[in-house]
Amino acid sequence: MEQLIIFLPFIGALLSGFFGKYLGDRVSEILTSLFVSIAAILSIIIFYNVIFFDYINNITIFTWINSGSLNVNWSIKIDALSSVMLVVVTMISSLVHIYSIGYMSHDPHKTRFMAYLSLFTFAMLTLVSSDNFLQLFFGWEGVGLCSYFLIGFWYKKESANAAAIKAFIVNRVGDFGFALGIFLIFYLFGTVNYAEVFELIPQISDKKLNFFGINVNAINLICILLFIGAMGKSAQFLLHTWLPDAMEGPTPVSALIHAATMVTAGIFLVVRCSPIYEYSLLAQNLITIVGMTTAFFAASVALVQNDIKKIIAYSTCSQLGYMFFAAGVGAYNVAMFHLFTHAFFKALLFLGSGSVIHSFKDEQDITKMGGVWKKLPYTWILMLIGTLALTGFPFFSGFYSKDAIIEFSYLRGSSLGYFASSIGILTAFLTSIYSWRLMFFTFHGSYNNRKINFEKIHESSFIMIVPLIILAVGAIFSGYVFKDIFIGEFSSQNFWLNSIKFLKPLSTQHPPIWFILLTPLLVILSIPISYYLFNKNKNITKILVENNKPLYLFLKNKWYFDELYEFLFIKTLKKIGLYFWKKIDLRFIDRFGPDGIASLIKNFSFIAVKFQSGFIYQYAFIMLLGFSLLLTFLIIK
């Protein structure tokens, strides 16, 4: 069963990718969707067995590398942590596959798209089911490669190509740190298998390494290097710039990659490595700071964006920040709980936005929409559910997981924990504001699109709506149903077991009642505020923008990170590259290398041609001259 979960998407990718033109569009769509759906059903069965029967397994498929002391198997590790990720990845992937049948119906390259989706799913499943760092890295790079294919799927668009390259390069920065972390682990322990590494960690808790003349704690260094990889893949502050641009890909790509799978790989890595991070207070504090900074930064930028997909993308970035600072304060199970609930409502919002974009003939600017809630009733109600869950409205899924993060941060009892919980509350309020802004601009008010006749706006097809309905059920109930399993008082003993390590048990106390009620009250209060600002009286927002132009431009331009990186890295590296091309490549390498050799042969051939006159007396003369020179040489010698 476990093997089928991993390899069914791979088989689907091979069939659709290599034989799609023979099978046809419809057969390829059905096969890829069916295989991933079967994998999802099997994942749910395993998840059920883990919950109720404490099912744990480690299946070795084959020996991958056996060289010296390096022994790496290709394995499938089943425990609580991997079972959660298997369910999330396969469920969201199967729904995205089904949704894509309708969304990509007019695209001439449907088979290639479905192949990419399935291949991405296989790489992600390889990542989460690994029992060693090398297999994890293989899946890690696999999802990076597939994301390049998917983001740049519409490769004839210059912006899509640029976004794909940007995502690939920025992720390489993080992956370099991740690779160094794996090298260091092998150097210290002689193995890359989780079980062996985690068992040996306590023995080197005080070990120092000389790093550029500075003595550094070995565990701190491992944790920071691994976290750099997580920062890149999960689009955390400083390495976040690729995520909004990645919206250039088709909307199903955004739902799959940027809601529930690729961007959560960093969270999974940190939680999987909890036996290491528990021994590094420095790394935990760093994760907390980066996480809460990302949460606030992304929420502040989302306030002023007009592209419907970019707003949701920055929302993803912000929610990932929540997950990271939950892990940073040691609440790994709470981070996984939010990852689980977030997958449903964020995929719902992305696919819902795709339904809107589909109806508006690829228009993504929310200021050019409005007043269509009666024309798109199903999309409207389903996106409303996703918005309520995202904002943490009471009794929707996000309410249970997001509030738990804020509360556990407060219960950490340190100044950093208090600060993180305060940022979490502020970010929750901002999240609610920009989420309702999106809803009011998109569905309410007056119709603002002059290119498309209002009467031509229509609801999406049935096959696109069904996945949204399933996701909506998850967005409503997943928090309440799974709360006790993920973060209940005895969850670490009954569910997580050894998949997450807690050196110190999490606090079972409750924050003050005013603190518990503060976030839900702000979330509820944000609805009438947003309605008044973005629907009832839009002139107030125009006045606010005019009176705070520098702040507006600062947020509109995403804190000027793209411009800063353009100045510091891109322009500088371009100048260096241009200099070496002109001075080294052209003047030296090409001149004396391939161009020089080619020129020499060409000139020699011109000289040689002159001897090929066709006159016998000339050939005889040359032969006589050669014989004379040879004879002279022999006599002198």
C-alpha cells in the first residue's frame, strides 16, 4: 500500500508525459487524476491506522548508495508526521488534478501539464516519506525542478519565464545552505539516516567546531544551515521574493505548490529535525524571529496589492511565518496543526480565485471586478468560507490552529514568546483586513470591468466547483475534528509518539481569558471596518493613501526588496559577468582557444591550397626539393 502511494503519481507522470499524444488528452487527464486519487484514499487509510492503531513502519525499497561508510536506502518511513504530510499532499494534489481538467480545458498542452503535476506530487511524496537526509534532499530538489516547469508552463510569456528562473535561483540559495548542513551531519556522525543521527545528537551537544577561526557549537551550526534551506523553500523573510512572482503559473499550480506542498517542505524539515532543534536555543530563537517577521511583513504588503493571486500568495507567506514561529517556540505539533488546516482553506482560496479569473477571461486585478456575487454564487460562498477560515473566524478551522499558535507563544513565558504572540495578534488583524478587502472588491460594490460585458460573467463548470466544495468541508471542520489529535493534552503521547521530540513538555496552562478573546474580537471587528473602508465609503481609503503616500509606496513595492536585490546582486553580477566576457572570454579564451585554432587551421589551409595547382612539374620540383633537404640533413648529421 505504501509503495502504491509513492509510485502511482510517478506512473501517471510517465504515461501522460511520454505517451500522452497517443493516449489523448481525456485519457491522460483521467489516468493522472485517478492514480493520485487512489494514492489519496490509501493515505487516508494509513492516517486512520496511525491515529487509532499507532501504526508505524519503515519499508526499504532498495539500497540506493553503499560506498564506504555511506549507506543510504530508498525507504518509506511511516509515522504520525509523515502520515499527516501524505494526506495533505495527496488530497490537495488529487483535487488540483480534477480541477485542472476544467481549468486547462482550452490549453493545447494539457497532457504535459498533468504530467508535471503528477511528477511534482511524486517528488513531494518522496520528500515526506524519506528516512534519511539524502532521500529527503532528492525529493527537495525534485519539487524545486518541477516547480520550475510548472511556474514557467506558459513559457511564451516573458514574465512566466522570469518568474520560473527567479524561483529556481532563489531556492538554490537556500538549498546550498541545506546541502552544507547535510555534509556537516555526515562529517560529524558518519551517517545521514534520521534514527542514527537523532540518537547521537545528545552526545555532541557541547561539541565545538572551528569555523573561520571562530569556535561554533556544532548543533547550532547544523540547525542554522538546515533552516537556511527551509527559509528558501518556504519563502521566509529575505528569501521570500520568488513566491509572489510564482503566481505567473496557472492557478492550479499556485494551489498545489504554494498552498499545501512545496512551501510546507521547510516546516516539515524543521519539525522532522525537532530532535536536533531541541538542543539549539539559538536556532529556535532565530526561527521565531524570522517567522514572526515574515508573518507581519507579508500581511502588511498584502494590504495594498491588487492582483488577486498575489494577495493570496502573500497570505501564504504570512501563514508560513506563523508555522515557523510556532516551531521556534517549541510547539512543533501546533505548527503541523496549522499546516494541516491551512492546506484546506488556502487551496480553497487559490482555486476559488482561479474560478474568478476564469470567469473574467484571465483578469486578475480586483479593482476591475466587483458586484458579481449573484453571478458567481457558488464561487462566492466557497471563497467566503475560505476567508472565514483564513482570518480565524470563530469555529472555522483557522480559528483553532492560528489561535493555538498565538497562545502557545504566549505560554513560552519568555520576552521573545510574548513579542511573537503580540505580532501574531497584530498580523491576524491585518490578515482579516486584506482578506475582506479581497472579498469586497471582487464580489461586492459596483461592477468595474469595461472589457467584459456583465451578462457574460458565468459560474465555473461543475468539475471545477466539486474540488472547492470538498476543500470547503475541510476548511470548516478540520480544525474542530483534529484539534485534540494534533494538539490535545495527550497528543504527544498518543499520536505524535517519537515522530516529534519535546525535551520539555509543552505547557498545559491557559493564557488569561482577555488574551484568549482578544484575537477573535479583533477578527470579528475587522469585518465592519473592512466593509466601511472597501465597500461603503471607498473615498476614505483614497484619502488615506494620499495622506500616507511614502508608506503606501513602501508597501506597494514590497518593502523594496526586489529593487534592493536588483542593485546589490543582479546588476553587480551582470557587470562582473560582462567584464569577464569581454576581457577574458573574448580576448583570451576565444582568441587563443577555439577561435584561435580555427583561424590557424583556416590560414594554413589557404597556404596549402596554393600547392594544389594541378601542374606535374611543380609537384616534381617540390618532391626534388624535399629529397635534397633530406639528403643534406643526413650528410650533415
